[in-house]
Amino acid sequence: MADYLKQAGLADRGLVIGYDTRFASEDFAAAVAEVIAGNGIKVYLGIRTTPTPVISFGVLAQQAGGAVIITASHNPAIWNGFKYKDEHGSSAPDEVTAQIEEYIARNLRNGKVSRLPLPEASAQGLVADIDLTPVYLKQIAKLVDLEKLRRAAFKVVVDSMYGAGAGYLKMILEGGVIELTEINGERNPLFPGIQPEPIAVNLAGLSATVKKQKANIGLATDGDADRMGIVDEKGMFLTQLQVFALLALYMLEVRGQHGPIVKTITSTGMVYRLGEIFDVPVYETGVGFKYVAPMMRAEDALIGGEESGGYGFRGHVSERDGILACLFFLDLMMKTGKTPSELLDYLYGKVGPHYYRRADVRFPDEERQNIMARIRENPPQFIEGVKVARMDTADGFRFILADNTWMLIRFSGTEPVLRVYVESDSPVRVARLLVFGQALAGVK
């Protein structure tokens, strides 16, 4: 990392370092700080566990050369990870990570690591403790009318999933009439009973609490709080695609803003219809916010989103922010006077009903080429009697039908899992097409 910063001309700007709530994350962060400082580069080291979006915005606030965050985000408890954010506070593009990997290989070969112990680094002014929360809260207050939001008579349940976002929504919204209950808000690196990914299967506790308390909404943030999930007032999970379309509608109609929408290939087709209604362009990228963020900057996009529940917004850092997305959704409820389920009905009244599911199937890694060959050699011309209008292979195999239903079959980038994605006009049809997709790939 230090070698990369030097050759990219970013070393003089320093590096922000943060960490999440996982086991020993603060110790790994300290080790990173010692190595970066040992290479003569200034370090801004977080003083406590900090959400990834707070650190991402901190890159802009400090005008730093980037950030390292010790986090495994939404992954299981046995994982930890090393995230790099570039000088824009965004996920690093492939060409940057490729350069860093090259330096990893070189340094492994020569076996030499420069490292300056923290007390010495601090004494030399190479490491400075930093609390990025105040500057982040100041930024949030520019984007959301928090005074009005605090006066909304909502009962809200927040599931922080034992992650770095714990306490943030409570801190931002306290002092008004909102009743806010937080669950799983303590630090527990085992994430007992859950995986810290805000999807339906992991949010049973949130759903039960919403129903028990008769709350207006349940909000969840993942392990590092750059992604979010929503449970409606009935305890039903809203899919990430529904939430993305609702946030886009909020920006375009409720806030009256105008600008492009950026989506990944696995995200909802509903935004294309919204683009037509509000006369804004929609741009599509590969899977991952590392592709969404540059497109957002290039096109001055209003909103960018991906299937995993990560959303970024114009006027903020071009990166996912689960905390801000939660606040925007509450603001949408307040300004429309609608519950989450009513908002979904309102959205469907504009774009038609859209339902979505994803199936993840583990497979022996040696089967990968066979799976690809089966799909490549037998692409369907019709699916359930509906013509396949277009097929693309930019990232896996995507089939777009004449009625705008779509199915994508692609491999996970991190584990031996085949993912089948479907969005269509009824839950029953989605279930059938998921089975069809797995049969086409020869997995179950």
C-alpha cells in the first residue's frame, strides 16, 4: 500500500485508517499504521470502531490519498479484510488493485517490511489520532433536514447487526419525538445467531421486534454500515431492488432533483421505467460499486445502486452509505405520509409490479468450466413461452425477455457459489425461473 501511494503521487496527502467491530480489527489497523508510518507517510488513525461510509467521507474531509479499513463487511465472523478506498473515498478500481497486488508480490519476494512502532510514529508526527464522526455528522445535516425528521412521530427499530454502525442512527435522531430502539448494538465479534448481512434470512429478529413493538419500520445496517436493509411495518422484508427504486423515486419526485441513475446489471429494471417517466438517463455497470462510483462521478449521477443493498448519492462521497440511505428512507416516509408497504404500492402504481429473488448454489470448483459450457452451448430462445429478446455475457449469462423479465446466472467473485438472479412480475414466476436457471446450469 505504501509503495502504491508513493508511485501514484498520493503519499504526501497521507492515509486514513479505520476499523470495524471484528476480532482484533483495531490491532490489524495499528499494524497497518506502523507500516505506513515506517514508510514516511502520514497516518490519520481512527480512535474507535467507525463505519466505512464515515471513513470514506473522511478521505474527502482530510483531502487524504485514500483510506484503509480493516473490515470484512457483511461476511461471516471468521473473516476479516483489508479495504482500500481511493482519493475519492470510493472503492478502488481494478487497475489500482492490480497495481497493489503487484507490490504485494514484490514485497513477498524481497521479504523486507519497514515498520515504525506507534509510540515512535506518534512522537515523530507520522501518526495522528482522528475522530471522523463530527465532520460526517455535519455533512449528513447538509443532506437531510434532521430537525424535521426528529419531530416525525415514528417508532423505529434499528438492527446494527453487531457492526460498526451501532449507535449512529440513534445518535443522529435523538432529541426529538422519534422512538428509536436499537437491537444487536453491542460489540460481539461472533455475530451470534446471524451473519451481518442485511437480507431477509438474517433479519428475523428485526422483523419480530417490529411486529412486537408495532413499529413503523425496521432499519438494518451491515457489518461496516455501507449497506442497509428494510423491514416494513408488517415485518416483511423489502428487497434491495425495491428499496433502490424507492430511493430513486424519492430523489426524482419528492426532492424534485434531476440527474442520471447508475445501476449494476444485477439491480432492478424498475429504474429504467423511472428514467422514462422523469426523463433521466440510466447507465448500467458491472457488479460492484467500484464500477458504479466512477460512472456516478463521470455523469454527475443523482443516485447509484447495486443489488447487495449499497446506495450512493450526489452531493456526498461517491460510495455506498447505509446510514444516509436509512435517513433518506425515513425522510421519504415523513414527506409522503406513507408506510413502507404503502410506498411499495405507490411505486408499483408507477412502474408495475416487480418481484426479485436470488438463489445461491454451492458447487465443486472443478465443475466451473462445465457449468459455463452447458449454458454457453444451450442458450434458450424462449423461456416459459416468452422470447429471449437479448442475451449478454458481460458478467455471467443474462437473459432479458420480451416482457422485461430478466435472469442472470453468474459466479461469485469470492467463493465457489453460483448465483441465479431473477426479476419478474410475480413471486410465483420468480420461483419457477430460479429453478429453470439452476437446471440450465446443471446445479441444484
